[in-house]
Amino acid sequence: MKTADISLRKATGILAAVIVVIAAVLNYFDDPDSVKYTSCTRAKGGFVVAHSMAAADMKNLEENFRQQNKSCFILGASGESGKMLLQELLERNIFSKITLIGRRRLAFEDNAHENLIQEIVDFEKLEDYAAAFQGHDVGYCCLGTTKAKAGTEGFIRVDHDYVLKSAELAKAGGCSQFHLESSRGADKNSNFLYLKVKGQVEAEIEALGFDRLAIYRPGVLLVDRQESRPAEWLARKFFGAFSAVCSTAMSIPIQAVAKAMAANALLQPETKTEILENKDIASLGKSAGK
């Protein structure tokens, strides 16, 4: 019995130490301060707090927006984020027309997708498909890959070249509002390729001068991917388990990102460009929940 008590105390002590270490790490990696783009302001510090809303407020915003008969396009609708965003937009029914722009036609089983327009493009020759980007009020970009999946050159081509060119064509085609899914820690001056590329494309799209640009920087996306990415799978399992106990600035459910991106189109920010860090996305996603 005495031995069991000692073992239990040791196990409790180890567990306490692990919790302290995890808490310290998460505190260290808390969302950063605002990024110094010329016309950007970070959402935190006014945006999310100012736009916290009741369900009735959201309903009114949706109805007012719906009456404006706006259209949108989604880039990356075949990915996890894009699929969830599409589902959220269809459920809210705030756009009169939704166009999916991608390299292949997507198949859907239910009737909710019947009225979708699909534009098939060759991302290597996007100039030839400029018409696909014309006539949209709002653009959503969830396009992206990984270095592990596409190699260094492939990653840069997708996450920078394709994204930037799509934004340029959208701007030229009359799109006034652009929503970009980026990544937590994005920084054009970073020594890490992934974060550097994300930061570069953020800055270059900001320079295009959209009437409104919203940049979302989620942490680890909590979702079960169909494709196998061992490192991401391990990270999601860790943060998924930890977030069940307490919130973390390092991860976020993918549903919250989709809800935030959909709801944010209804709002009127004080500045042309805004950056929503992980906690800001979670807060807006929660207040916009249905």
C-alpha cells in the first residue's frame, strides 16, 4: 500500500510538472502583437470585441447582406478549410451566387450544391482564365499545400504564385472584398520558408489595394484530414486533447475558422485591411455560431 501511495504521488508530481511546462509553452507562443503593414490593424484590440454579437444581431446582418444580392468565389474548395467554408456559406445563404474556382470539378451528393457554379482553371496559365474571376463581390482564398506534399518549389508556386495571381485577377475583375486564409506566425521576414511565404503573399495582396482585405491566421487546424500528414496528425491529436481541458492560442477547430470567415463578410471594419490572429478568429467564430 505504501509503495502504491509513493508511486501515485510521483505520478501526480510528474503530471503537474508536465501541465506547468505545457502552460508555459502556450503562454510563450501566445498570439503576437500587430503586424506592421502600412494600412493594417490587428483585429484584437477592437475588432472582435466591438463586433461581438447576439444571435439576433447576426440574423439581422445576414438579412441585410442577403438583400444586397452579392456574389462570391472560393479558391481551394476541395481542401478541408474550403469545404467547411462552402458548407457554412450554403447554410447561411447570404450570397446570391457562389462560384468555386479550381483545377477540377467537384462532385457533391446532396441538392444543396445544385446551384453552385464551378470554373475549372489551369493555375499555371491563370491569365487565360481571367473571366472566371470577373463579376464577384467577395473572394475567399483557402488555397494551399505543404512543402512535404509538393516540394519547396511546388509549395511556393501554390501558396504564393497561385494565390497572388488569383488575387490580382479578382481585383482586376471587380472584386472589392478579399478574405485570405494564412497561417499563425506568418512573417515576410521569417527565417522559416513556410511562414516567410505566407507573410510575403499577405503583404503583396495588401498592396493590391482591395477595398477590404481580411487576413486570417489560424493555428493548428483541428480536423481529421483525409490525406496523411504524420506531423500534423500528431499536432492535432495533442492540441485537440489539450483544448478539451482549456483554450490554447496554438490550435482552433476548423469549423470556427469557417464561421469567422463567413460572418466577417457581413461586418464593417474601421480599416481597409485587418489581421485576425488565432484567438480573434476563435472569438468571432464563437459569436457567429448558429
